[in-house]
Amino acid sequence: MQKKVREKAMRIAALFALFVLCFGMLWGGRLFAPLAYAESNRPLEFDETNVLDDLAGATVDGKPFNLLNYPFYPSAEPEMHIVGVIEYCYSYFANANGNYGLYLYVYNPNGQDIDTDSTANTALMATAYDTYPITQESKPTAYEKFALKFCSTIESGAYKHLFYKFRVVDHESADGKTIRDRVNSNGRRYDISGIELQNTDGTIHDYGVGGSYLFSGYTKGYGIDENAESDLTCKVNELETVELQTTSTFYRTGEYKTNYQHDLTSVYFAVPDRFFDDYGGLQKVKADWHEYVTTPIAITSNTEVYNELSPWIGKSIGKFNNDVPLSLYTGYQEVSGSNGHYATYDWVYNALPDSPASSLLANAVFLIRSNFHHEYFHTEQLCQMLGVSRSTLYRAFQSELNISPGEFLSNFRIHQACRLLELGNSVKTAAVSCGFSDAFYFSRAFHRRMGVSPSDYRRQPQKQDAGSEYSRLVF
């Protein structure tokens, strides 16, 4: 029995010695004292260690790490700094790299609240070089974003969120290799150009935190000689990154076609000459396009609509306020069911009252907006789509707008034609695009409504307002 106990104890001690987990961590280019963790059967257990516990075991310039050296402070622009990089569990033997990982320690001097679940949290790292095997002199030729998995932060107290710990999520790149595949046993190089982190308010910031981290040697138990003492070292070379001010611009085709994109949006920027003087050229320019969902934005060329809405900007008016002479909405739908008759919207500002006349009018306007460009579309087709008689539709328009459905449709078409002419489209294009198959009839209707011919309107430097009978239902 004593022999079995002794053998079991020796086996545990041997396994502990074999699987002691040490790593090198960088702090301003200085090597941390190695920390030891016992191996467990769960992969990537180092994800679960606390950021403060990790930092507390470090030494800087021969002195214990001190939080007082890393204060909170305000800055004009948000700041983040990579203060530590851990190469975790790299082994000379490929079959011993199951727990290999790369960890980043981020210093957050502004106390920003990071959305730790966001998929937008990434690190931009080099994935290709001009020479192989990769050495200190190699130059990166391609970069790629790698997701950052949140591990821990300081959750409370005076130092809340001062540091964040992330693991770089390795993946196979276009060359078919992972980060682990790409590094070589004699010198493991990691080039990090920057990180992107999303705050809990939804804003995403890009931080230029460039650095080239070159690891060599092994922690004890992970080199070719498992009994050799640790000779793990790391050298840091800063990578200068520059944040450039971009200016947006756009190009318009000048011709309107249904279901076509008419604007091309782009940006331009300038690179200071000193970078070309110092480095001879740019290594890489990488850009990303981000699309954001904003609260609804109303855009109108109708002067009366603009003047009526302006006093109400920033004011809450509730669901409906009769003092506001305008309604804005998208996705209108009239619904009848067990709960009664009511209107629904994808989005609405100053919802129309749910009276039968108002609901019918809103539905009619929606159909006019959707079909005005078809030359066959007239009040007869509109009544058929709505399932009402011409007299019922007439009363709805007269009671709300004091105008007939036919006049409303004609004025709306003229209003849309004005927009196309203002963009430089030809008179023929404006006519056909707005449901006028007869150019002569279009010119007569346009002149009757606007007081000038379409050609004269197109040449006018000051565009006239296309009318306001229907401005309660902003288009």
C-alpha cells in the first residue's frame, strides 16, 4: 500500500513538473518574471485567470508591478494601450501545443466601458512577410483582423476597467495557415498594427498600438530538452502607426433610374511627407467600411416642410399632436381584426389619427408613392387597389387636404419631376420617370403647376418649391 501511495505521489509530482505553465509577458518592452500554473484537463484555462492576478505576479525593472503607475486620466481622443503580450504554452513539439494562445493586456486610461461581447473587437496582425522563415528583418506584406475574446477586467472598485485581458482568436488565413502554423520554433514574431474596440454605447474606436513582438527560447518543459531551464526571451520593436484625417466625398451620376444607386460615397486623405522621407514608402493602407443603423432621418427639399418641422426638433410630441402640421412615416399598413381597425408603421413621427378617413388617406398616399411612375396608374386603379369607390376616396382627400385625388396625383408627379430636373436630368427622362408618356401633356401640366416650362425650370439657378397641398403627409 505504501508503494502505491508513493508511486501515485511521484506520478503527480512528475506530471506537475512536466506541465508547469510559464509564459513571457511584455511591459513596455521589459520581460515579466515568469508565472507558473498547473496544467488541467480543460483547454485554454488561462482564459479564466484574473487580469489583476496576472499583473500582480509581474516585475518591471526589478520591482513588483504597481497599479499606481497606471492612473486614469482624461484625453481629447479615446486612448488604449497594449501593455502586455503573452505567448502562452508554445512548445517545440507540435503535439504539445493544444493550449497555445496569444493574450493581449490593454491599459484603459480613460475608463471606457467596453462591450466585451461585441464581434467588432479585433486586432490587426500581420499574416504574410517578404522573407521566410520570418526573422527580425522581415517586413510584413499583408495584415488581417483577428477577433478578440474577452477574458477578464477589473469589475469594481477604484480601478474598475483600468485593464482588459483578451485572447487573440486564431483562424486560418488565405494562405491556409494559422498564427501558430506561421511562427517558427527559433523565433516567433507577432506584428500587431492596432486594435478596434466597441464601447457599450455602440461607438467603435481604432487604436494605433503598433508593435513587433519577437519571442525566442522556451519555458522550462516546452523546449527540445524538457529538463533545460527556461531561456524564454522577448524583444519589442515599436511599429509607428499614424492616424489620418479622412474627408468624405461623393459622386452623383446625374441620371435617375429606378432601383439604381445614384450616389457613390468615398473618402480621401493625405499622408505627411515625413513618413516617405523616413521610411521610403507606405507598407500598407487598410480601410474598412462600417454601416450603422441610426434613428430615422427626414430629408426634404420642400421649404415649407423644413420650416414647419424645424421648431419641433428635439421636442417630444407624443404619438400625435395636432399642433404639428406634418406626419412622417414608413411602412404604413392598415389592419382590421378582433382588436378593431388601426394603422401600423415601420416608423412614424406624429402618427395620423386612426379615423377611417385618415387611415384611408395614408394608405392612398402610400400607393401613390409606390406607383406614380407607371403611366397606367390613375385614380381608377388607386380605387381598385384600395377597394373603395371614387366618391369615398374623393371625400377622404377633400376632408384632410381640400384637394381631389386626381389633382394630388398630378401634383405629386410634378413634384417628383422637379427633383429630377434639379439633378440635371433631361425633360424627357423626368417625364417618363414620373408617369408622363406624352411630353406635350407633361409640359402643359408642369407649366400650369409651376408657372414655367420644364426646360426653363431646369435652367433656373434658384429652384422653386413644387407645392405644398400634400405637405401634411411629407414625401
